[in-house]
Amino acid sequence: MEITESQIKSIVGEVMAKMQLGSSVTGMHGVFPDMNTAIEKAKEAQKQVRVMSMDQREKIISKIRVKIKENAETLARMGVDETGMGNVGDKILKHLLVAEKTPGTEDIKTQAWSGDRGLTLVEMGPFGVIGAITPCTNPSETVLCNTMGMLAGGNTVVFNPHPQAIRTSIFAINLLNEASLEAGGPDNIACTVEKPTLASSDIMMKHKDIPLLVATGGPGVVTAVLSSGKRGIGAGAGNPPALVDETADIAKAAQDIVNGCTFDNNLPCIAEKEVVAVDAICDELMRCMVEEQGCYLASPEIQDKLAHTVINEKGALNRKCVGRSAKALLSMVGVEVPDNIRCIIFEGPKEHPLITTELMMPILGVVRAKNFRDAVEQAVWLEHGNRHSAHIHSKNVDRITEYARAIDTAILVKNGPSYAALGFGGEGFPTFTIASRTGEGLTSAQTFTKRRRCTMSDSLCIR
Ligand code: NAD
């Protein structure tokens, strides 16, 4: 049966009304008034998950996949309505990607050595209850993807979601628990609190029953988790440059860069945040962006207005501008453009505030480089040592190698849009937690396990 647009709007309206902040969230699985109770409930659930067969864990994960697909549009609309960020169409695609391609229990692998002196196995075991902190930019995507991986590894999870996205996060957590119950698993495989705060996050970080913390967000939260004295996985900020040299297919580079940059209004941390183009092709690249890819070329006056609108005097982002469309941003500075304007571009020095800052908006500054060497230097500077993501458009493999070594990021997309790195029009699995700072890279079920060696001395080697 087809669900119409107005029916979906009405479902979202009902859910949002039921979940108004401050009102009761009774009936939502996994939601508790305080963090200590949430951890206790997740611990009880983990005792059951711990002894489940892998097959049973996989049954729950399959059910989660079905639920995400059924609710992709509702989740997407809730995310946009609650945070004011991103766009519904791309958020639906992100949820479908999570449902279809997030690794499950097949990611949990045993290594074995057998020989004259017996048999040794290294197995991946659960940590127990994992404490996770999630961003407002991909709220339900992160909650769902994290839980699938953590559960595949035999864990349960307690979330301290971004307060600005709590209703969407609670809706996702409820779905996860419904899926578990329907597949014969326990309730509370994922838990949270009604009102997450820094205080509830602090309780989680210090709790004796939380052995592993996973932080997805900006530098503040990653530093907080890494200072906790516990094992921490830190998925922090990026500012990914896209380098274009004269060997690239310039029209395709313009298309890939604008597609990647505008996906979900530039919210993904991996998305192109600025371009560094060698002088020989810089004008042609910008022409393609404007004439073929729906970019608006901002004058110096509009650049100044934008800079003062999207960044405040203290250098912090104006949250009302994050994840907004190019049309909405231009309207804020008094410029009205048609709907087909997808991105704002301009040429400027790398130090320009709209270029050096991780904006998470479809504003793409273009930095002109004298040659390839100069482009690499400027791109490395712009990435700010985050070691997160970078992109390149070049047909010269030696140059691609040189750039990859110099920028040393967890993700490097060659000749494609940034989202290819998440398995979207590219090979590989998706994640919304890219542990750039602590080095795990793209997280999946095996990231959320600990290695244990099991050795049988002088037997069980049957050859
Ligand atoms: P944010 O840092 O404002 O918030 C992220 C989470 O951390 C929220 O739940 C917030 O409540 C919490 N938080 C913030 N400071 C904290 C502190 N001192 N102690 C405890 N908790 C704290 O980020 P955001 O605006 O929600 O998301 C955007 C940022 O996250 C960008 O910098 C983006 O690059 C980054 N991000 C990174 C990844 C990744 O995989 N590496 C994925 C998504 C977003």
C-alpha cells in the first residue's frame, strides 16, 4: 500500500506531538528518566544478548533493517523538523543506506592458528554496555548504525544524544527495541534518557558499568571522552578539501564535488567543505560549477554578508545556518534565487573564514593554487590535522599517492563524490561514526569488540 505525502506528514505530526520535549515519552521503549536507570536496564539486556547465538543476534539485526526501511521517510522528516537541518530526500537515502549496507554479525571474525603445539584462536568478544554520544547532524542515522554494529558484537548501548535531536533519537531507539522484541530478543538493547544533558553524559562517562565510550561529534566531545580515563573511540570534526589538478575530467569533477557538497545540505562530516584547484583549470572548474551544476557565484560583498551571518563575533557557527540550503542561506543575506541553485561558490584565500571553518553548509570556497605541490600544501593546511577526510580529482596516480601520503586522512575519495566513501555509488560499507582522531577509521561491528585469545596447548591440531 502506498502512503501519501499528507499521511506521512500526519504521522510525523502525531509522533512529534506525542514526544514534545518535557512531556511524557511513556510507551517509548528504552527511554528512562535518568542515566543510572538507563545503564542498569541496558546491562540487564546485555546479559541476554551475551548468551544469544550469533544467528539470534542476526535475526534482530534483520528486523532492524526492515523497520528502518519502513520508517525511513518518517525518520528523515522528524530529523529535518526537529533540527531544522538537512533535507528530507537525502536523509531518506541515508537511512536506506544504513538499513541495507551496515555490516551485521558477518563482520565478527575469528582468527585461528593450528600447528604442532596445538590450537590458538583470537575471538572478538563484547565490551558489555557501550556509552555513545551522538550528533544533531545525523541523529537517527548514527543511533541506528551504531546500535546495529554494537549489537552484532554482543553489546547493548546507552545513548546521550544531542539535546537538539532528542525526539528523533528517541524514535529511533524505540524502533530498535521494537525490532528486538519482535525478533524474540530483549527490550532495552538501546537505551537513553528523556532529557540528555552534560550532567547525564558525565554520569555515563564515569559509570563503572560502561567500559567503552564512543563519541561522534565536534572536538569538545571527543576531548571529553578521551579525558575520561576509559577506552574511547573518537569520531571528531573534519574540514575535507577537494583537490582538482589539470589532469582531471573538469566537468565531472565539478559535478562530483557539487553533488557531494550539497548532499543533505553539506551535513556529513566527510562532505567537500572547500576546493583547492590548480591555476591552469581553476576558471574552467568554476565555470562548470556555475553554468552546469547550479552554483551561485558570490560577490565579495555577499561573501562578507554571509561570513557575518553564518559565523558570530566569537568565531562560532550560527546554528540556524548549519545544514540549510543554498537558497535559504542566500535569502538570509537578502539574495533571492531560484530553487535550482544548489551551492554558493566564490574564490578566496585559504584563510578566508568561509573556507577555513567547517561550516556544514553548501558554501564552497575555491582556493587557487600555483601548481600541484602548492595545492597539496594548501589542502593539508585546510584539513587542520584532523586526519578525517579529503578528496582528489586527478588522473595521475603518482600525484594521488603523493596527496594521500601528505594528507593522511581516514577517508580519501578519488574521482568521485565524497559519499562514495560510505558505499553510496562506491564499494564498501557505511558508517556515521568515522573514528578519525583515535584511528579506528570507519567503524563497524568489529570495532566494538575486544580481542580474546583462547589457546589449547599440544592438542586439537588434527592433521
Ligand atoms: P557537537 O560537538 O555540538 O555535539 C555532538 C554531541 O556531543 C552531542 O550529543 C552534544 O550534546 C555532545 N557534547 C558536546 N560537547 C560535549 C562535552 N563537552 N561533553 C559531553 N558531550 C558533549 O556536534 P554536532 O553539531 O552535533 O555535530 C557536528 C560535528 O560533529 C562536526 O564537527 C562534524 O564534523 C562532527 N561529526 C563527526 C562525525 C565522524 O564520524 N567523525 C560524524 C558526524 C559529525
